[in-house]
Amino acid sequence: MSSEDIQKRKKRGLFKFILLLVVFAIIAFVVISLLVWFITGSSLLTDLFSSRPSEITVDEFNFNVGRARMFTEIDRSIAAVGTLGLKVLDAEGRETLRDSFRMTQPAIVSSGGRGLAFDIGGSSVRKFDSTQIVSAIETEGAVVSASINQNGWFCIVTQESGASRGIVTVYNSSGAGVFRVSKGTGFVLKAELSHDNRSLAILNYTDTGSRVSFYHGIDTDKDEPDHLFDYTSSLIIDIAYLINGDVLVVATDALFLIERSGSGKMLYTYDDKRLGGYSHDRGFIVLHLYDYGIGYQGRLVTILTDGTVLGEKATGREIVSISATDNSFVILQNDGVLFFNEELEELPASNENISAAGANRVLAFNENVALATSDNSAVVVRANAD
């Protein structure tokens, strides 16, 4: 054997030795992480590879997206749309995404770290995450509403010319259209897609009241819904799919569920009150109800989607905006911001006088942080820990 062959064999042996060390290190790391998981309930692998939510460090976000601004949260970043387009800032106020396009009535929704920006009455729709535009769509008809589920699939409701009064188009996570429904009777207000991408619920108004139509198996071509739910006592103003496949319904006189079977389950009635506002997040709902004919007198009610009423609290001031997150919520009154837990225990804001100046909407991040916004400001509000 030549000296050259001996050197090659030594190199191969050294390479195998290093490779074995790497393999043993990986195995040891996995074993240790599993032991830690069994002992402490957390995983080193999860901690290493999962994204850690960053704390918001700034006191104000600066957006130049035009008028009629609307806001949402995208993976601990703040997204804003206005008449001049879309912009995203991270938790430290740094710009991570900008897309300039004209809108007349901008709107924005988000779920699962992705958002939809759309122009009500216009044709522009943008699906995005915190750093990029995933898909840009120009609709044929005027956009009425849009929604997005946790998997990034989304629906657009349009009003198009001709005999049809409403078109609902379902798009997959890549922005390709996969299902289309034409509703020839009644005005279509909203469409929601289940979080497993298999069922579609469409809310429309008919001559007799509100109707929710359900289509199961949206990858098939079908003209007729699988079942209908009619509500004639008042108007349904919002629907939202829950993780278990039930649909949460907010009506002007009641809060209820439409179960997967198509039957209704009442959660809470308020036919003796006027609905002032509401917000829901992950099975937690907060209602703001006004007493008829008594100024701003009313009450706040917190409810779970199993029908459990967590708390009720009388109110006597105007509530401008309300936003829920997990099992807490924040309200914007005409004189400041207040934080509440699920049992309606109150925690004032630490800088409420500054944040309330000119604000017309509030967006909750967690039980201690919110954003008070207007066309001229987007101020971070923190709960008073004292």
C-alpha cells in the first residue's frame, strides 16, 4: 500500500470519527431534551426552534399609510392599512413590510400570523405576513368583506354585476382560487372558512331575516348548500368559526352557536338591551350592552363559548371601542383606557391620559398591553401594575 493510500485511509477514518461524534451529540441532545420535557413539562427542542414572542418596547408606532387607518397584530408585529396602502412594524417599531396601493375604505383582518388587507367597495386584496406580500388579488366585483383562517386559507365576498347578488371565492394558502359560490338571492355580508379548510359558512340577508348557508367539502363542485340556518327574530351581524367546527353567531338580540349538525345552541340573550359592541378571541367573548333610553347606562358581560357567564359589570360611560385577547379585554372610553380580566376586575392604564387623546379604536395585545389608535397616532398603552 502506497503512502498516498495510507493518507486517504486516515482521512476517511477521521471523517467517520467526527461524523460519529456529531451523531452521538444529536442523540444525546434529543434524549436530554425529552428528559427535561418529562420532568419540567417543557422541551429544549421546542424552546430552541420555536419563535419567542418579543415584548413591545416602543411607546408609539409611526405609520404613514394615509387616512381611515385600521390595525391588527401579525406575529407580535403591528400591521396598519390606510388609503395609501399597507405597512408592518415589528415590536421595536422597525418597518418590516410596505406595500403602496390606493384604497377608499381600507379594512384588515388577521389569523395565525397572516393578514388580509382589502378595500371595501373596491377591488384590491393583499394577503401578507410580517415580512412579505404572499398574494395580491384584484377582484372583478366590488369587495364586500374578507376573512382568513389559521391555516392561511381565505374568503373574499364580492358584489358583481348581473343577476347574482353576491359571489364568495375561497382561496388556498398560496392564493389560488379553489371554490366559488354564487348567491342569487339576498345580500351576502360575510363568509367564513373552518380552520380545517373543509367547511364554508356564508351569512346573507333575505326578505325574511338572516340566513347562514353551510357548504361541506369545499374541494367539490356543488351548487346547493348542505344545510341552512334561518334566523328571523333579529339580524345576525357576525359569524366566526371556532376550532371545534361550531360557528359563533352574534345577533342584535342574542349570542349563540350553530353546531356542526346545523342546530342552534343559545349562549346568551339580550333582547331587552341594545348591543353597543363586542369582541371575541379563542372562545372568550365580551359584550357591551346598553340600557334602552338611559344615556350610556349599560353593562359589560364576559362569556365562554360553552355558555358559561364569567362576569357582569354595570357601566355608565360611553365605550368607544372594545378588544378581547385570550381571557381578558381592554376598552377605550371617551376619557381613557381600562384593562379587565375575564371576571371583570378592572386595571387602569398607566398612561391613559396620553393614549386617549384623539383615539377612536383600541387593539389588545395581551392582558397588560394595548394599542390606542386614530388617524394621527398609534400609542402603546400599558396596564398600571400598582
